[in-house]
Amino acid sequence: MQALPLSAGRLPYEAPSDWMPISPAFDPWDPIRSLKRFGRHRLTSVELTVTQLCNMRCEHCAVGDSLTMKEAPHLPLDAVLRRLDEIEHLETISLTGGEPTFRLETVRELILPVLKYARARGVRSQLNSNVTLDYGRYDEIAPYLDVMHISFNYTEAEDFHRIGFAKSGRDVSLPAAAKMYERMMDNARKLSEGGLFVSAESMINFRTHGKMPEIHRLIVDMGCKRHEVHPMYPSSFAAGLPVLSREQMRAAVETLLDARNQEVWMLFGTLPFFACSESPEERSLVKRLRTEPGVTVRNDPDGRNRVNVNIFSGDVYVTDFAAIPPFGNILDDKLEDIFGKWQDHPLQRGVSCHCPEASCCGPNLLVSDMYYKHEDFRSRRALP
């Protein structure tokens, strides 16, 4: 699909004119929106795993253990879309993998039909991609996509090589990795220039916590409209990686806030800092995050307003990261019913708190297990 030239009077990847722009004031993926609207968590978001293939093996990958060398047959797309039809208040669809664009067949037979379904229904869409492949496949998707979500945790090609192929099981040369690195940055830049909302996610971990300002500058240079920042919690494929202390996390966030370009939206998520913290330093950071212009903190959608559907097995998961087995299967159950069953589960009830004063839904299961074992957030309240 040929993108329109910029001189044609509209951007090639422009969203429908009557759609509210995604912005710090409107983040449809945040579960706080449906919680405020309905007074309880509702299923408004679905993530579809559309491939088990990837051209990389990043050391921090949440699903690295499930990646394969050969794609399995997927369920009929109509069966998946019928389950989506049953969700009364569906607002967002995310497509993930693996690398969703690894096979052109996946792009044309799965991704494009789902994105067109989302557009027809007025549902916002996001694709999680490393954008390291040829530009044409991204250009084909972009006119129907709302957010291109990429991972970016690098300051140079050597970082990309070290992180991106840490568990590849084969030798990937630095020159080959460097070409992919440059292609990734070039593709992100082209998509941004074409008008697509590109959001680059960085993880605060043992490799990046001292480099966040430099990573941020490169993301700004690529023209990304948003820099998304999450701490990395070692689990699953990445379970053996070193853990940062809350003090190291806090220092990394404060340094990034000091250095950031205030013209670019900065979205933080899954932070281990809360308005009910007994630490004055952490409460001060929470207050700064709430008042800093162009900065938002997204509550974790997983298990709160979102489930993940594996379209190969039909299994439905309530979180990408915590070691919780499938909670149902779309061949047998409606997604609303599976979500309702999870809401009544003791694990979910244990972190199901809500502090209206702080617009906070509390920690997710990983944060709770990592830093707040045996702490009952339901008995805590925001402090001055």
C-alpha cells in the first residue's frame, strides 16, 4: 500500500477525523477509566498473541519461553472475532507476539483483518513490534493502526546486539545487528514522519537505569510521540536477571524527569511507588509524577481491564508476566465470563485496591511479590 505524499493535504496515517486523539488526557488502555465509569473493573481491552515467531531473543522478553522456530496453525479468525463481538464495552485491541510482522502471511491474514475490525467498531488498536524488518510491511499496516508500540532500550548498536540476541542460541554478528538497529530507528522515524503515533517503551533495569536520559534523547530524535517507561521485573524468560532496589528505580525516574524533553509525552507504568507509601521520598516522586506537565502514570491493564488471547491454542491469560496458568479458553467460554471468574479469584482480590484520591489501582502481582510481600494494599490510603 503506497502512503500518500505529505503534500497531498493529509498525513498518510491519519486517524478518522472524529476520533479523540490519544494523549495524556486520553489513554484508553488505562483501567482507571472503566473503573471510574462502572464503579468496578470491566473488560474493555483484549491483547491477541498473533505469532510465536521472532527474529530476536531479547534477554528481558516476557514471552521468550513460548517462542518457536515454526508457526503452529492458528484458530479460525472468525472464531476470535465472534468472541470480541461479545464484549459489550470493548475499547482497545493490542496485537503482540513474538514479532507480529515476522511473516507477511500474518500481516495480511491476521493483523490487517483485526485492525480493520477495530476501525469498523470504533476500537483503538496497538501493535507491539521491534520494527527491524523491511519498511513496506509496516507501511501496509499503518493506515489502520492507532499506536505502533516499539521497545527501545539502547544507546548504540552494541547495546542492541548485546540485549537483543542474548538468548538467540546462535551467533549473530555485530555488523548484522548494527544494520537491524539502524533499520529499526529509520523505520520508527519514517512512521512518525508519516503521522503514525509511535510509542517507544524503555525498561528500567540493571543495564539501563544509568542511561535513561540518553535513551530518551534517541527516542525523541526518532520522532516518537510518547516515551513509555516501565521497571523490569525479572520473571519467566528473564527470571535470572539482576533486580534493582526501589532506591535505584527512584533515582532513575527522577534523573529521567530532570532530563526529559517536555514536548514528548512520558508515560510511566508498573512503578513500585504509591501515594500510600511510608517513604516521604517516594511520596514526593508520586506527587511530582502527578503534577509534571506531559507526564502520566498508567495503571496496569493486565487482569484489570484486559486479558490476553493466544490465537493458536485459544488459551486466555490474565497477565503477561506473573506465573498464572490460562484462566479459560475461547473455544469453551466467553471472554467476559473468563474475566469475571478472574475478578473473583483470591490472587486478584489480594491486589484489587483503588485509591480515588490518587487515581491508583494499586500494584500488580509482580510488583506486590517483588517489593511488598504480605502487604495488604486494601487497608492503605494515600498520605499527604
